[in-house]
Amino acid sequence: MSKHKIIFGKAQKMNKVKEETVDLMVTSPPYPMIEMWDEILFKQNKKIKKQFEAKKFKDAFELMHLEMDKVWNECYRVLKPGGIACINIGDATRTLDKNFQLFSNHSRIVN
């Protein structure tokens, strides 16, 4: 018999979930440098928007991922040993400051 519970809240701090209690985690979070997610990530860390506006896109990308790292740390905390994390990872391609760029979210997350 399995028990299922849906909890709505921020994944950076899953206070309602005890350590090592989750067998399977499936997520498709907002990914850094994908335009539709910019505002969410800007709100999470004001430095991200400042770097972005200063056209320091690599710095903004890393700051965005530092916010996402909080999620991965929480996922690790709540997963049981041998638990499975399924992450739908999207890389980002954008034209920023007239330059086409690829932001490799997959390699940053796997790292």
C-alpha cells in the first residue's frame, strides 16, 4: 500500500516534508534564462535582475542556478536513500544584447 500527499509550497524549503521520506520526485521547474521565467527568478534574488540589466548574463545565469540549487538540496534531503529524482531539464537559447546564446541548464544541474 502506498500513501500519496500533495503539498503546495516553495520547493526551496519543504518544511512539511520529513527527511528521507520521499520515494519519487518529479519536477519541471522554471529554468534560468528562459524568458518566461525571468520575473519569478528576479523576485527570488534581486541581484539576478541587477546582473541581467547590467548585461552580465553569465553572472545572472549562475545566480539563477544558485536559487535552483536550494531546490536540489531540499530534494536530496527529502528523498529516501535509493529514491529517484526525475528532472525535466530545458536548456535555454536566447538572443541577448543582439547575440544568440545557449545556456546549458542541463549541464549546470547535473553538475
